[in-house]
Amino acid sequence: MATKRITFRLYPSKIQADKMHYWRRLHKDLYNACIEHRKTSYKKFKKSVDYFDQQNCLPEFKECWSEYKELGSHALQDTVKRVDFAFKRFFKLKSGYPKFKSSRHYKGWTYPCISGWKACTNGKNGYLKISNLGNLKMRGQARDWGKPKTCTIMFKQGKWYASITVDCVPSRYQTDTGAIGLDFGTHHAIADSNSNVIENPRFVKFAQTKINKIAKTSRRKRSPTRSGKPSRRWKKTNKAVAKIQSKVARQRQDWQHKVSTQIVSCNSLVATEKLNLKGMTRKSKGKKKRQKSGLNRSLLDVGIGNLKDLIKYKVTEAGGFYVEVPTTKVKPSQTCPNCGHQKKKTLAERVHHCEKCDYQCDRDVAAAMVMLNYARGMERASTDGDELTSTGVRKLQASDSNEASETASSAEGG
């Protein structure tokens, strides 16, 4: 069994859409109220408030604010849980202090269990039934469908979506018996150990000219401030920019799914490098901020983290193996795949040329071959251990049989 998330497009009527926007604002107000509750109780009374304290206040809260009764108790509890999760991340120093959210920055709400909603579908289209709202037509198709668990209603780019998690049995086809090593980068998106190179599509680079042209006109329009609202033309230009950015995200996701499926369909062993993407895309605090921002944009344009996740779950579903090579230990870009000799290279050296064995190939391809050799070494070590164990058992059985035969012959001679 596996848990998968499937996103469907919703088509509510005008009355349903207005009610859903109203519910979204109510959840936003509850989120902000929970933050204010924690903030004031600690500042004024030096008392920390946790999730269970705020959850127990919900019945009295709904008696005072009766409009929250039709939203469902489980959905309200999940909104309170979001605040608790934000504060836990703050205390673990993983994010900043939770902030109040406006309506346009609060996407939607979640039903954490099966109460309050029902997905009337077999994985292809259908409709979503929500209590106190009615039936909503939805469109989408799931590769695998099972038992629905949670449902998240989202509003993005003027459209409504339902993100449903289901417990299902993956039905992915079996892979081929090949093995491959992958090296990710910005010059080439992927270089594999078979000397094949997948070029970087650079979706952001081609869309940046349109974004810059629209952004230039938006700077001449009234932007939102604390004292005034933005103009209608400013909102219109911002929607145009958001539309281009969402199209780029869809193009990148489609490309990643196609590439990952192509890799997994031919190989049952995939070896990649273990990367600290959060550190690689961190903002620069030195003098070369523009160069670092350009590098960060190129790394995020490829989407290495999401691409690795797609390859990992697809090859695991198909019964294959996914290995991440520790780069600090193996050093793929500095090691020769033919003889193992290590030598530091600058980023300008795009061709690997070993001075010891005179082996020459592309730098990224050589790194992918080193990672594949490391993964095969791990696999070979495990199989050798199994062979040694089985050989030892055979020798022990043979010695036991020889001793038994010698004992029998001596008994017969006596």
C-alpha cells in the first residue's frame, strides 16, 4: 500500500464559488486569531498556548461566531493545527515567526478525515460532495485509485482545485534490467553513465523576457500600500505575470515526469549524488550577489529536487533500487571512472582527462560513471557476502558428510 496525492480541477457554480470564498476568509480569520491568541497570552500573561488548548476553545468559539458552525469541526481543527505546525517550525529555527495572512495569501482549507466530504469518482472525473455546499463537478484522472483519506480545497490563479490523498496499491510496470548513473547540473540538466546528455530546457529563461516586459508596465501603476489599495490595472498586470509563471511550472512538471519515466522504464538500478539543494540555492551574503542569484535561478529552473523525488518513487514502485552516493566521500567530479585516480578540477574544465590512465570523456558523464561504479560496488559486496555464506554452508555440509562416511566405513571394518 502507498499513499498518493491526486489533484482534480473543480467547477463550482457562481453561488458555490461565492460561498467557498467566504469560507476561505473565515478560515483565514481563524488562523490569524490563533496566532494573536498565542502572541498575546505569552506577552501579557507569560503563558504558552499549545494546540490542545486552542482546539478545546473551538466549541465556545463557534457559539459566539455561529457562521463557523457550517464549516465543520474537523476542518477548523486542521486550521488550528496549521498554526501549531508554523510555531513548531519557528521553535526549531527552520522558519521565521508566523505572520498574519491576507485573503489572497491564504489558499484554502483541509478536511483531515473522511467526514464532511465525499469523492464520488473511480479516479477519472466525477464530482465532490461537501456538506453544506453541495456537489461540485471535478475533472482529472488518477493513475491509481484507492480509499480516500484527506481532501484539501485550494484556490490558485482564479481556479478551484481539490487535492485528495488516497491509500492505493501502485500498479507501475516492471523496469528493464539496466543500471545507470545520473549527474545533475545547470549546463546539462542530466548526464548519464551511457554518455547520453539531456539538455536544460530553460523554461524560465525563455519566459523571462515576457515577464520583464509586463513588469515594466506594472511599475507605472499604483501598487498596494498600507494607506491605499492597488489600482485595477496593477492587478491586471500582476495576474498576467502569475499566468506566465504558472505555465512555466506546468511545463517543468510535465518535462520532469516524461524524463523520469524514460529513465525508470529502461533501468532497475539508478545511482545519483546526494546534494544539499537548500545550501546550494541559499542567498549570497558576499559581493557576488548577482552571479549567485543567476546560479540559483538556473538550479531552480531544472527542479533537481523534484526530479530526484520522481525518479526515486517511480523506480521503487517498479521494484528497482535507488542509491544516493555521498559526494563528500566519493568525490565524483574529481575521480577517474577508469582507474580511480583523483584530481581537482575547476568549473571551466568541461572534459575529464586522466593524467594517469589517459582516459578522456565528458566531465559530467565521468561523474555519472563514478556514481554507478560505487552503486555497483555496494551491490557486488552484498551479493559476494551471500555467496560466501552459501559456500561456507556447502563446505560445512560436505565435511559433515565426509565424517559420516568415514565413521560408517570404520564401523563396517570393525
